[in-house]
Amino acid sequence: MPLGLIMAKIFVDNIEYEVPDGKNLLEVCLSLGFNLTYFCWHPAMHSVGACRQCGVVNFKDENDKRGRLVMACMQAATNGIRISIEDPRAHAFRAGNIEALMLNHPHDCPVCDEGGECHLQDMTLMSGHNYRRNTFKKRTHYNQYLGPFINHEMNRCIQCYRCVRFYNDYAGGKDFAVFAAHDDVYFGRQEEGALENEFSGNLVEVCPTGVFTDKVLRKHYTRKWDLTSAPSVCHQCSLGCNILASERYGGIRRILTRYNGDVNGYFICDRGRFGYEYANSDKRIKQALKKSGNTLQHLSKDSALQEIKDFIFSGKNIIGIGSPRASLESNFMLKELVGENNFYGGIPKQESALISQAISILHQGKVKTPSLKEVESYDAVLILGEDITNTAPMLALAVRQAAKNKPREKAYALKIPHWDDAAVREIVQGEIGPVYLLTTHHTKLDEISTKSQYTTPDDIARAGFSIAQQINHSLPTVDTADDAMQAFVAAVARDLLNAKRPLVISGTSLFSSSVIQAAANIAYALKDSGKDAGLVYAVPEVNSTGMSMMASKDLDDAIARANEGGIDALIITENDLYYRIEKNKADDFLKNCGHVLVLENLQNETTAKADYVLPAGTFAESTGTVVNNEGRAQRFYQVYKPSNDICSSWEWLNEFRNSVSDTYAENFDAVVDEMVKRYPDLQKVKFAAPDANFRKGTQKIPRETARYSGRTAMLANINVSEPKPPVDKDSPLSFTMEGYQGIPPSADIPFFWSPGWNSVQSINRYQTEVGGSLHGGNPGVRLLEPSEENKSGYFDKIPERFTKKEGEWWIIPFYHIYGSDELSVKGPALAERIPSAYISMNEKDLNKNNLREGDKVTISFSGDKINVPVKEENTLPDGVAGLPKGFEGLTGVQFPFWGKITKV
Amino acid sequence: MLSNIRSMWLVFLRMFHKRVTVQYPEKKNYLPPRWRGRIVLTRDPDHSERCVACYLCAAACPVDCISLQATEDEKGRRYPEFFRINFSRCIFCGLCEDACPTYAIQLVPDFEMAEYNRQNLVYEKQDLLIDGQGKYHGYNFYKVAGVAVGVKEKGGGDNEDKPVDIKKLIP
Amino acid sequence: MNPIWAHILTLVLVLLVMVTIAAGLIYVERRMLAVWQDRLGPNRVGPFGLLQVMADMIKIFFKEDWIPKFADKRVFVLAPMIVMISILMTFAVIPFTPLISVVNLNIGLLFFLAMSSLGAYSIVLAGWASNNKYSLLGAIRGSAQMLSYEVFMGLSLMGVVVMAGSFNLHDIVMAQNKVWYFIPQIVGFVVFFIAGIAETHRLPFDIPEAESELVAGYHSEYSGMKFGMFFVGEYLGITLISALIVTLYFGGWRGPHFLPPVIWFLIKMFVFILIFILMRASLPRPRYDQLMSYGWKILLPLSLLNLLITGACVLYFK
Ligand code: SF4
Ligand code: SF4
Ligand code: SF4
Ligand code: SF4
Ligand code: FES
């Protein structure tokens, strides 16, 4: 993308400005802080010039008094250009244009969920159009059912085409389109049904009107101005997309994208957007619980602290189990409390080893792991074994953008600016750049792949090693399965070498260290051939990387230690052992550990077995730092103070540490200080966000908007005297609406708003330039940078070819964006989209066993049995079966494994 | 000095003027219909709740004494799940009535709301909702809005055409 | 009757009557203010609202008598007592009738001046003890005002003394058998009247309490019965000044014989009390500096002049 560093001088209303060359006028005007109306232009999808709303008058030179009307979004901001935004003709044009767009607009604002954050409202006001003159009848449309996430109200459409451009062109959706013609155009699906694309939720933010609104929010609708919001980080996968989490009346109401120019940009996936409902679940643990008989009984906070101190901490040998979904601080506090030797990471050895390996490759190796946003800038991609659409959805969206880079060069060669989207697409004609997929079975990204090959995990690794060898001939040769694969390997090696910036993506999802090593080898080989190569590993959970950087031992070590006996008590922080390991293993472990204390947010099998349970906060009620797959440490903030005893795990643990060893961390920053002192690798975590003493002038940053309503009535049913608002000693944010009203530091943006810009389009005001970084730099700090001298070196442990076993299947995990995540599945909206459990195998294997799709089978493996129906998946290799990961009844299954499959 | 004495004299003369005090509660003053007193929630001509839970009154209220939560019936018609006004905070400015796009919230000529216990000044929806249409008769928001929500057929509003058949080919 | 008993009886009687009148004035003032402002005033409790005072009294007795933590406790308690005592003491020298008076002091007038100077202490101490900036400001204003006006008050009275040739109030009343002193001493009367208002810090000279600036001035922190004492003290002050005016300038108990002397005295006194109230109803409060310059620049020369002329006349006509 030719982003100009050269500056251009432009004149807006006769005042001179210096702007970066190569942008369009609309972008630069918005960055300069002008109020210029627009609809069809979107900072991520650029210009098509469809809505005619951004009209300005363009003058030839200073003597030209007439000028001509141009669309700012279609005009390059070239040196010396003169325009007027304030010219009365431009004003009249924009107001008239809105009036025309609104001819059929319904009188819906009061019942429209967009109201109060509606770009159309903002633009109407900005344009000056205020009185409806049209008295004809309004055109109406039927609406469609679009699934549990998105509500459709077609009457409100102003035909800006942003939705199709996002859904189809940007996110690669196939089940959405524009229908009919002239003033009847209709944006929707061919037939009613859930929108299939994993990024459909972004329509809520992309559509400038209330056609597409958040259906989950609708269940407990609250206006934007009434939400208490905090900057947060999505906890639903390892990418760590930035989100804004919002609360009202003690419940999380919605998640919006928090723009981060280095991570997720303007979008997030639907799992992140709609998968928060577990935080409001009635399964939440809200008070301390104590086991009495077979039930759990409520305890007050103080008596819980006292009893647990006496009961648990009177023991000598106490061990702690951390968690990849708990923050760095919570893991650290647990470690401090039980001691270095007694702290165990909360994942099995196999997974732990994979993550550690990925970390060491990114840290010791010589290839840089790009940020999520940077992924979009690579021009050739190879994905090794990972179904990223389902394990790291936003990575898939980034790859879809990367796939467009190579073909677009043709357009740039013709001097078409990158922002002229319609023209660029005209040249590209749907062509996609080199994207190669080497996976176990058909995945959704096959839609954009140049070529996909399917084989077993071991053979994926072998093919990977082979590709590396083809790039760097000094590596040992590896033979591949067949000619097709051979040809594939050659093609991949060629295209990666032809690219300027090749990218290799892999991950831990196949539980194969060979795949991870093979990916590293390819990236190293590319680097050695002088390429600006990148390497991305997807890891399982939000803080898998962070926890692994801290834990030297894992769950299996803990189990081994427990088997030796002598453990008095066990503390588990935000971890359901039954989700991690098989039931009988977990049962035995808990039995061997004496007393059990669990800090958890939702009731689960582990809490049912605990002697004491403490209510731990989810992302909504706690503050912490998490490290994503890129090694980026990011802070998430408590959204609201709950009225119950829920608080961050580290706060509970801090209390215990105080009563046991009399050391007490005053607040969150004190915990971070201790942590970075202990772990020099985490040094930079301190700078992930401003500390609690940060003030703008003397002011904190308010979590509530300036127009927050109902303060004197919200709690009046409980007591007519309003309580003192809670104080946040852990962050620079306040829980009230009082505080600094300008643009806060980039890591502490609780909501996007700017005068005149109530919708998310106000993000423009928070950026140094449109689509660029936030003022003061994008938030988050990278902890893993490659080493100069490549300490890691090439890997040479090439796995054997996969060999089938008669009568048994090599059962590998299949991932689902909705279903393969521990917590998001607990929310009702997301749960509607979870497919029912199944086992997949190819037609040949089915026939061999006299099975037909839908037949129920029993899978038996090391002492366990599962019943599921079979499904045909012809791309799966012979002798390999796919079982969904993390589904109800399938949690705790350790992949991959040999299993027998018999018909019920 | 003299002017002081003069004003004392003039004030002294007020003694023989008519009293302005009205002996409430024996005598009650006439209150015009647009008097800003107790707040009520009114109903549509079709007798369902007028309030569409748009939160505009709450946003307009300068003392933030209105709080409500929107919810929907099975047809998608929105109404407040709860609607609370803390009259111990209300300044009877009437901004909520101004803001209301549906004529749901209205201030009526009644001010006799005193309570011994301040808590009793917190009115919930059942205390606010009246049976009639209040000051503004005949207005039904859903007849002029675009959403159907069981009040009308889609496109059956006062100012609407029937929904477009998007499959027709006529240009 | 045993003269001692008679004395004690007069004493108790005067005390009771004065305090009752002062309390009753609360009602009278509210009612009269209302009458002059086209309102009705208290009219709900008892006939014509007469029991309003009772209700207020009961209320004030049962109010929490709160002493702020930051206050100087002993002085805080002492201050309101000083008001009451200093004013009530002065009543001792007032001759209500030839027969009814507590003591017949030779230096009656000086005693009054002495006592009213003591009254300034109550304000200073109250403001000081409250440990509150508004109270202190009020106290400073109060003491300055009272000290200044004390001067002209004393000087204005000298005319009367010169004419009557005595400090004894009895004698002064007796000396007015020909003409009430307000005719020859009209200037002295006016000065004394104005200084009297300032001494009692009544409106329009209620600068030490100026609600609009100082919350309630020196007694901001007072509540319950202590506040009640300041409150009643103020009305006692009005009564006292009115009684003195009557005694010094309006012939005391003198009047046509169809009414007994005490009634004449009371009637005259009430007329002045009503004038006090009328002033409150009609006049705005001057600025503090206006008050001071008015006192020093106008009243002082005026009263000196009055004394000079009176002296000259007395000498001349002797
Ligand atoms: S889309 Fe915007 S303008 Fe249209 S009804 Fe909704 S809030 Fe109002
Ligand atoms: S549905 Fe929304 S995004 Fe799509 S064309 Fe209409 S207004 Fe634009
Ligand atoms: S009248 Fe004014 S103060 Fe009272 S509820 Fe309405 S907007 Fe609020
Ligand atoms: S403004 Fe009217 S319709 Fe909207 S919430 Fe208030 S009462 Fe209901
Ligand atoms: S924004 Fe420029 S034409 Fe739509």
C-alpha cells in the first residue's frame, strides 16, 4: 500500500494545511478535525463515491470564484488543491442530499436501537437538514430473521452499500446481497436464516443507520449514553482484540470494537461481540460458598476470608493451579501466595509444551511475529494445520485482506490510489493473491486459497519441513505423501519466495509440535533467503502466552505431585479441571489434594467439588493484563463495581497473602510492580497502560458518558438516598460521569464520542490519521521480539509418516467458533449457533464401517466412551476422524487419540 | 432619610389592602391544564402503554431522576420493564414531557404529593401509569413509525405504502 | 407588705412580663410583617394563630442542642447567656410606673449604657467560639457596629441628662411633666433611635447576621435553645430600647388619667416596637461601610452638636 510519507499542501476554506500525500480529501478533512458528512466511505473499506454526501466545492486556484462540486472521498488530496467545506452551495448540496436519502426514512428514532449513536442522525444534524418536506407515502420493506445476533429493520436503509461491501467484499460472506433495483434495493439474505459469516456483528457498527442492530443488546436495550463502559480485551480467543465492554444495572449489555490500529482495527468477530453473556449468567458465583454435605452454602465475605484462612492456609503443603484465562496478575498473585515451587500452570503438559515452544520460537528465533493488523500487509500466506476461522477468527479476516494485496499491485501500477475501492476492485476482478492452506480437512478459508491440501497432522508437518527444504536447500530433504502434495509443496515454496513479505501461520490446535516446528523452519528459511517473513502462531486462550511465560510447571506435574501425597490444600484460580483433563483424572487429583479452594466465575464441575468457592470476576468485574498470541501485553479494566462480592482473583489472593504473610499490595499497580520485579521478561507490562495515579490535569477518566441518565433514580427503589459512587483505586478511570471529557490516553478509552459525532464514526477523532494509530500510540506492549542471532536454529525432528491402524481412528480436534470456547458457549445467543456434537470421517471410512451420515456411534478410548452421530467430511484423510473440541459432553477429552468407533 | 420614611409609610398603608394569601386547603386555586405537577404515564388510544422506552426523558432530565429499562413483548413492541421517577429529586421542569416523542410522559395539574417518608416519593411504573391518554388525545406513535410490532401490518401506517415486493422485475 | 418581698415580687413580675412580651413579639412580628406585606401571617395554630409561639417554643425546646465539635465549648455556651442577662439586667432600672420599678438607681442611665456594652461581648464570644469564618466575620462586624453606635447613643442621651439634670430614670420621667423630651431633644431622640436599632442589630442594621452574606452571622452554629436565647434576646432588646425611648423622650408612664400609668407605658412602648417591625418590613439593609460612615460622619457630629446646643440653652435659660 503506497502510503505517502510525502506531505501535500492543501487549502480548506482558504487556510493552508499540511497533510500526507496519497490520501483522499475526505480522510484528510476528517483527520484535520473538520465536520464533513459522509456515508458510503468507511475507513477500512475506503471510497466508492456512492452516497454523494461528502460534496465540497473545489476551486481551480485562488482566483476561481465559481469552483465545482466534487465528492471529497473521490478526490486525492494533492499538493495545492483548494476546496471549501463551508461554501453555501456545498452546504445546500449536502443538506439536500440527506433530504433525498431520508425520503423514505421511517419515524423510528425512539424505537430504533441506533438512536443516540446513529451516524445518520449525526450527519443530518451536521448537514443542517431539519425539516421533512416530502408528504408522499413512505416505501416500506419486510424484514428478515437473521439469526440470534443481528436484528433487521430494512425500512431504515439509506442505500449506502456499506453492508454488502463489508460483508461480502471485506469479510468474504456468501449469504448476503443486495436485491431488487432502483429505489427498492434491499439488503439481506436470499432467504431468512442466521447470517453465516463470523464477522456479521460488525454490520452493527458498519451500517450507518439502524438497519442492522445488536439483537443481544436488544434483549435488555440501553442507549449508548446510559452505558458505563471500560476499555477491555476480548477473552474469547488468543488474539486479544480490543473491545469496549458496557454495563447498566449490574449486567454487561454489549461489546463494541475498541479501535486498535495494531490489533483488530475497526472490527471484532461475533464470538467476541456476542459471547459475553456468560458474564450475566445465572450460573455466576456471586458470593463465597462453602461445601456443607453435598450442597454449597453462602458465606459472607469476611467470614469466608477468616474460615478459608483457618481451613486452607493452616496446611503446610499448598499448591496452586493457575489458568490461561486468568490475568497475569491473578496468576502471579497465586504464585506469590503458594510459592514458586507450588505453582502449576493450569493446562496439561502437551498443550503447555506447545505454547512454550511457540513462545521460544518467537523469542529466540529470528523471525518477527507480526501484529494482527500487520498480517493484512503480507502478500503471500501459508497456513499450516490451523483452522483459523474457528480458532482465531480475526486472524482469518486479516488473511482475507492479505489475500488482496498481490492482485492489487496491478491497480497501483496503473496509478489508481489504494482508497479508490471501486476502481481497485474493477482491476482486481476478484483475483486473490497466493494463500496456501495445508490443513486436516476443508476449512472456510479454502474460499480464498490458491490451493488447499488436506492431510494428517504428521504429514502436514512433513510437508512443512519439505517446503522449508525447498526454500533452503541446505536442510534435509523430506519426501511427501504423493505427487499432488509434491506439486503443492513446490508451488508454495515458489510463491513464498516470489513474495516480498511472505507469512506463515500455524498454531497449537492440532496438538502437534512438529507442525509448529515445521512452520518455524519455513519462516526461518524465508528469512535466510532475505525475505521479510512473518510467523504467526495461534494459541488456545486469551492469556495462554502470559501464563506460560510465568509457569514453569503444568497440570500434569501437579497431578504427579498429588499422587505422591502430602498435599494439604489446593487453590485453583479460574480453571475448570474437568474442561482440561478427563473426568476420572480430575476426580482423583482433587481427591489427592486435601482441601480445595476454587476461585471461579461460573459454577462448574470443579466448583461442585470444592470445599470453598470464591466469586472471581470475569473481564467485566476485574482489572488485569493478558498477553496475546503475538506476545502483546494488554490491559483490561473492570467495567463496573458489582453489588455482590465478586472481585478480581488477584484481589482475593492478595487478601489471603495479607493474612498469611502480612504482605499486602495496595492496589493493582503494586501487584504489577512486584510482578515485573520478579519476571524481567514481563518488564514492559508496566507500560501497557497508564497507572492508577494517572490524571488528565487533576481528573480521572470517566467510565460514564457526560449524558449518563438516571443517577438519582437507578437505586432509589433500594434507598432514596443515593449511595456514594464506588472509587477505583486500581485504574485511572472513575466509575462516574465526572472527569476529563477530552480524548484520553489510548489504552484508557472507555467509549468513542466526540461533539457532533455520537456514533462509532467518532473514532476518526481519536486517531492521528484515519486508519492510523490512536493519539499517543496504539495501546499494548510487545513482550516478544525475535533475537538477532537466532538462538533457536532450524528444527530437524521430522515426524514419521502417519500410518493408519485397522479398526481404530486417529481422532483429531475440530474447532468451532461457536462451541469450542469454554465460556462464550454459556451465553444463550451464542449457544443457539452451536452445532450439535458429531464425529466426522470421510466417505471411504464410513462405507468401510457400514455407516451413514447421521448414524449414532460410540467412540471408545482409554477407558472412556462417547456417543455422537457421524458426519461425512470427505476432505479428511483416511483413518482420521474429527471430533469437535470443547462441546458439551466432550470437554476434558485429550486430543489427539486413537479411538474405536462402533455403531450404536 | 425622607425616602426611607416614605417607604415605611407606604408599607404601613399596605395594612389596608386586600390579602393575597389563599387559604389552602380550604380554598383551592385553579390550575391550568398545562400546569407542571405530578408526572403520569399515559396510554395509547388502543389502550396499551404509550411509552416506548426510548430513554429520551431520562436523558433530558436535568436531575437524572428518571430511570427505566426497555423490554419487548413477543411481537417486538417495546415498553418499559420498570419505570421509576424519584420525585424527591424531580424539579418539575417538564423537560421530560418535552423530550417524549410519544406523549407518554405528561405532567398534570396535581401537586399534592407530600409524604412523611422520603422513600415514598419514589414512584414505580404502577404508580405512574394511568388509564387514559392524558392531555393529548388520539396520538399513536406506532401508526406513524416504521416498525410494525403487532400494532399494524408492515406498511400499514398512516403514511406508508405497502411493502415492496423485491422479486418483481418491473423497473 | 415586707419591702423585700415587694421587691422580689416586682422583680419576678417584670422578668416574667418582659420575657413573655419578648416571646409574644415573635408572633406579633410575624403577623405584622404579613399584614404589611398583604399576607395573613401565622393563623393556623390556636385562635388567630396565637399559639404559634407556643408551638415554636415547644419545637425549639425539643430541638437537638448541638455544639459543633470544632467549637470552644465553654465560651460557646456562655455567649447566649450574656445577651439574655445583660438585657434583662437593664430592665431593672426602667420605671414602668412611679411604683413599679426594680431599683431606683441614681446612675440608671449609665447602668443601661454599661449593660448594653456588655451585650457586645455575647456577639464577639459567640462568633469566636463558633470557630467558623462566617460567625467570626459576623462577630467582627457586630462588635465594630456596637462599639461605634454606643458612642452616639451615649452622647445623644446626654441632652436628656442635661435637661433633666439627673441620670436617674425616675427623675428624668418626672422632669418631663411640662413637655416630653422628644420635642426639645428631637435630634437626640432620632440619634438614639437609630443607635438603638444598631445596638439591637435589628433590620435594617442586622449586618452582623446578614443572611444573604454570612449564613446567619455570629449565631450560624447555634441551634436549639441556645439559638432560642439569641432569638429572644433580640426581642428583649427591641422591648428594652422601646421602653427606654418611652422613658427618656415620651414621658414614661405619663398620660391622661383615664388609663392607669402602666397601660400608658405599655401602649407607648408597643408603638415603638411596631415601628421597629415596620422598619424591618420596609427598609433594605445598607452596606457595612455605609453603616459605619453614616455613624461616624453624620450621627457623631449631630449628637455632639445636639449636646452643645442643649448645654448652651440650659445655661442660657438658667
Ligand atoms: S437509523 Fe438513525 S435516524 Fe434512522 S430511525 Fe434509527 S436512529 Fe433514527
Ligand atoms: S443496510 Fe445499512 S449499510 Fe447497508 S446500505 Fe442500508 S444503510 Fe447502508
Ligand atoms: S419534570 Fe424535569 S426533573 Fe422532573 S422528571 Fe421530568 S425532566 Fe426530570
Ligand atoms: S420519552 Fe416517553 S416514550 Fe421515551 S422513555 Fe420517556 S416516557 Fe417513554
Ligand atoms: S462518502 Fe463520499 S460519496 Fe459517499
